Amino acid sequence: MSQGSRNRAGGSVRPGVVADAEQEFDAYFRARRDAVRRTAFLLCGDWHRADDHAQAAFVALHRHWRRIRDRAALDAWMRRTLVRTVVDESRRPWRRERATDTSPEGVVEGPADGPADAIATRHVLVDGLRAVPPRQRAVLVLRFLEGLDVAATAEVLGCSPGTVKSQTAHGLAALRAALGDALDDLRPAG
């Protein structure tokens, strides 16, 4: 018998098939890594943890790559895996954060125009998202920052559309409470 690769069923895998699959995965990884990393950051609020979550999701995708038949559903598969990774990790006791009265970055104040205002708005929003519970944060990120509708968000999270709607309402309430006075600064003037 040859010394080639073996699949999980014990049969041999042709080297050309493995090379093609690796090239397809590499192309998908290069095309989507930044978007997956950004989504992970919005879900967890920390770039270092976002890198870890994105890496874990891509490792899981690589493990299952040859078994995924519907290549059009890869983005949905990645979103679901990423959300599950972030939510599971947030449940671990050593990852629970304590809320404080002050933010380590501080509040950026200045004129309400230009790139500095956009950066300040982003920081305020991310700080607010950190205060929202993980499942509600996932719903808010998927609905409003990833642009998914209720049905698609429900499919990614593996829950009913009614759950998505209630989590959205509770998440927005928690975000409003977390933002407090900063919410007025985020609204456009006029």
C-alpha cells in the first residue's frame, strides 16, 4: 500500500485533491481573514483576543474544509463558529471582566468633525459593547455591524427569530445604559 495521506474513513486521499483543497482554503483565508478578525474584535472588544478567536475559527474551518460541500455558505459557517468561540470563551471563569467607573483609554474630547471624531465614536461604541452580555453583543454585532437580518442572525446563532428580536431589544437597552451620556455625543447634530 502507498504512503499517501489517509482520510478519516481510512481510505487514501489523492495528493492532487489535498493540494487543491489547501489552495482553496489558502485563497479563502487570504480573502476573509481581515473581515473575520474585525468581526471577532466587535464581538469581544480586544484585538489580542480577536486574533485568538479568528485563529480558532480558521483552525476549525481547516479541520472541516474537505467535508464542507456548500462553499457559498463558508461565511455563514465562519460567523457561527466565531460567535460560538467568543461566547464559549466568555463563559470561562478566568475571562470574566469586572466593570469599573473609568475606562483605561479615557474619554476623547474635541471637535465633532473629521477622523478624530470617527475614532472617538468608535472607541465609545466599542467600550459600550464591552458592557453588553456576550450573547446580546453577538446579536447586535451580527444585526447592525455585519448587516444580517433577523432570520440570518437566528441561523448563525442557532436560535429562533423571536430570541434574536428579544436579545436585540435587551442588548440595545444594555448598550444605551452603558453609553449613558455618551449616547448624545454619538447622535448626529441637526
